[in-house]
Amino acid sequence: MSFVNPDPDPERTTGLEPGGGVPPGETPPAESSMPEAGPLERHNPSKGWSKGPLTAIVVVTVLVAAFFLVYALILIL
């Protein structure tokens, strides 16, 4: 079984400049520079879905705060 070096020799690899640099245009563009790179999302409601979860979070927060307020008052008195 022979060992294959995963790092290619920069002097024998095509598309590399002397010293191992990559010339402009050899690499693909970054993701943000490609228009519509992601999948088309047809069912992604923009508003109206957050009222229920937001209400639940506020109610739980108020109940926890009220519990600790009453607990502090019981400890003081």
C-alpha cells in the first residue's frame, strides 16, 4: 500500500503562481456575490406567526418575575 500525500506539490500543481499563491479568477466567487444562491422559499410567512410565541414568552416571564417578587417579600416579612 502506498502513501499518497494529501497536500499537492505547489511546483507541480496547475493554476498556482510561484510561491503557492492562487491567481485571481481561479477560485469560485464567494456565496454572497452569487445572486439567488439559496433555494427558493415559497412558504416563509413574513409576519403574523410570532404573536402566539411572543405572548407565551411574556406570560412566562411575568409569572417568574411575580414568583420571585412574592418570594422576596415573604423572606423580608
